[in-house]
Amino acid sequence: MVNHKSNNEKNTDIKPNLSFGNSILILGAKSKIAKALASLYAKNGYNLILAGRNIEYDLKDFVEQIKNKYDIQIMVKELDILNFSSHEKFYNSIKQKPIGVISFIGLIASQLDNDSTFSNKQLLLNTNFLGVINIIDVISEDFQNRKSGWITAISSIAAERARNENFIYAASKSALNTFMEGKRIALLPYNVQISTIKLGPVNTPMIKDFKYPQFLISHPSKIAKKIYKIQQTKYSVKYLPSYWRFVMLILKNLPEKLYCRII
Ligand SMILES: NC(=O)c1ccc[n+]([C@@H]2O[C@H](COP(=O)([O-])OP(=O)(O)OC[C@H]3O[C@@H](n4cnc5c(N)ncnc54)[C@H](OP(=O)(O)O)[C@@H]3O)[C@@H](O)[C@H]2O)c1
């Protein structure tokens, strides 16, 4: 269902009384991948709830573009995932609950000035793990009661096996993966799909300090297309691009001594 607006149909005001059914909640919506995915959902007629820090200001132009192009409704909501006590209030403030939620929230050590301090370790774990799981707990309670919906967390192939760099980030994503698996099992009887997407390197500011061979780096819009497609299916865990599943299978099964020598 593609819903392009003609010029005289344009309406940039959000009408609070219109139904927000069929909406997707995107957490960490300022990520390039998140924005590309939001555009795809909008193109396909879904309403959007975009959440993040300073989002009203930072996504102003993006929201205007989407509203001008597609006949959907967009709500922007301020969310700092580190403000744990605000999570419930944040979700309760969304009157028409979403049918699906995807979290792009993430922080990597290279984004911090000095990653070896305790407070930075805490910041990484609080952002990538505790913050994300706390909000997923809040949202999944509602989905469990409604016996429908899907929740997806964006994770990383880095979580599969440690390297000499960014292993606090890897540990936090690994903890997230384990949480998602537990949540998936817990919500199986309630018709709620809990999924994890493990990304390989994607061309976003997050990887600017890493030297990956160019051929291994995916484009955000390509990844968004793949996410949109698999989100229409029933799945638990997906690697994107999918070849990472085989690469990680080999790496995970390498004996420790050999792994430490080649990595
Ligand atoms: N790029 C890659 O190669 C790659 C590979 C594997 C996995 N991933 C994962 O993919 C997801 C998207 O990453 P990206 O590459 O698009 O990088 P990104 O642009 O840095 O996206 C991370 C998002 O998390 C948000 N965030 C961080 N701290 C937050 C907080 N306290 N409260 C609310 N939002 C917060 C950021 O918002 P602000 O702009 O406000 O900081 C940003 O929107 C992340 O979970 C990342 O770990 C990325």
C-alpha cells in the first residue's frame, strides 16, 4: 500500500484525534538505518512514532519530508534511554499503542572520550543493555496483555566473539541477545514476536574509527530494506547481511587458541 501525497493533499499538522492504529515505534530514530527504515514504513502506509534524544529538533527536516511525501501521521517523542524512571511515563503517553517496536539504540566505546573509566563502562552497559531491556519490559507487558505485536532489538555480530577492541560494547550487546532470547521464550504463549537482528558493519558514524575493508560495509538503506522485509515474517534471530551467519558460525567454533592467534 503506497500512499504518495499530491500537493493539494499535503497536511503538515499532526491531528491528535486521528487514529494512530497501524503504527511502528522506532527507538533511537536518529540513526541513519532507523531513518531509512522509517521512510520505508511511511512509504508502505504505516504511521510512525519516532523516539530519541532532542528528536523534535534533530529530526525536524526529516519529519517534514516524510509528512510532505506520504499520507501518514508521525509523532515524535523525547526519550533518553538512560532516564530509566521515565520509560513507563514515555510509553503511557502514547495513547494509540504501536503494533511493532524496533530499537536502534546503541553506543560504542569509540564514541566516548576515554572508554576505560568506570563511568564510561557504566554508560555503555546502561545504554546498550539496561536501558533497552527496561523499556522492552515496559512495552512487552502491554503487548502481552493485548496478545499481539512484535519487538525487535538491533544487536551486533560483535557480540558473538570478543576482540581486542570494543569488547565492553560487545559484552553489552551479548547480554542484550541473551535477554531477548529469554523474553522470546517468556512471550511465546502470548503471540508476541521478540526478535534480534545482528548487524555486520554498516556505514554510519558509529564505525568511523574502525578500519573495515570496504566490501564488508553495508549501506544503511540496503540494511533498512532487509529489516523491513524480514519484519513481515516470523523469525527469532537474523544476521544482516545474511552471510555473517556463516562467518560467525565458523568464528564461534574456532578453538580459543587459534581464534586468539588470528584475530
Ligand atoms: N553501524 C554499524 O556498523 C553497526 C554494527 C552493528 C550494530 N549496530 C547497531 O545498530 C544500531 C544503530 O547504530 P548506528 O550505526 O545507526 O549508529 P548511531 O547513529 O550512533 O545510532 C545509535 C542511536 O542510539 C541513540 N542513542 C544513544 N544513546 C541514547 C540514549 N541515551 N537515549 C536515546 N537514544 C540514544 C543515538 O541517539 P543520539 O544521536 O542522540 O546519540 C542514535 O540514534 C545500534 O544499536 C548499533 O549498536 C551498528
